Amino acid sequence: MQHSDASEKVVMAFPTPIYKTVWPDSEAVNKALLRTVLAREKKEPSTARSNVGGWQSGHDLLNWPGPEIAQLKEWINEAFGEIMKVEAGPQPFNCRFSAGAWANLNRQGPGEEVEDRPLSGVIEFIDPRPAINVYDMPGVPKVSSWTIRPEAGMMLMFPSWLRHSVLPYDGNMERLTIAFNLRIQEVSRQPPGPWA
């Protein structure tokens, strides 16, 4: 249970954190990941889960060998730490979690912008509040979804319960995305240091 500060006039109740960053100098890692995924695609059939019209790997991508996979794991760990600072506060903590990741490869579709379709290929997040459309406020637009246009090297991290999807895209470039799930198994606070 969280308590609001009585001195605050406006508080954000039940906010939903979405971590977003574009990793600097990610181009070399992206190229290596693409080579690795293309090689894996030649050896393994696609799984049939969520990548309509494309190839999808198994959920063991984080167990694949290679420095590019190691770098991806470091980025995921850093992103998780940033989310936890918001969710649990800045005090150091120990955490044990499991993770699974998979690759989505599309050859015709999400890879480039299409001028006359500004929403094509974006990731869309659906407002989780079920009654958002019940009341109208004149002059204030309703917000029932929020979109982010992906770019090379971008990572997003958000709660699994937040409904999301990728909108259809008409383009001609090859696109690789890597999705992952984290499951927190244990979190414990570290004791405060001598200067706390």
C-alpha cells in the first residue's frame, strides 16, 4: 500500500511506468543480432505464437551464445534497474528474476515509414482503465491508447498486464525485433550503509 504526501495538491494515482531508451552505439550489436537470427532462421522453423506473417524464434534467445546476446542481457538488466528505482525507490535491493526472449523477423512490413500511413508499424498501448470513456469533459480529448514509433536500438519495458500490439505496416524493409518477459522471483532490500 502506498500513501500520498498530504502536502501534494495533485498526485498521480496508479501510474503505469514505461521505460524507453535508445541505446547509444547500438548499430554494431544490432547487425550482430540480425546475423545471429538469420542463421537461426535457416535451421529452425518458426514458432506459431504472435508474429503474423513473419518468422519467430523459440523463447530461449537469451541462452544463445555470442557477445551480442551478452550485451542484450546487460541492457535488459539496466532497464529493469531503472524501472525498479521508480517502482520501489532508490534504496539498493537484491533481486532474482527469470527471463525469456524471442526474435520476430519480418521481411515485408515493419521496417520503414510509410508517408501516408503515420500509425503503421507503431507499438500501441491500450489504456488499462476500464471506465475511461464513461465521462466526457468538453474540450478535453479522451486518451484510450498511446503509441510509440520504434527505431533501431530502442528498448521498451512495461508491465505485462498493459495491453499492447503492433499495428500493421506496409513497407519493404526487413525488420528484426526482440521481445522478452521478466518474472520477478524474489526481491529483498539491502541494509542501509553507514551514511544512510
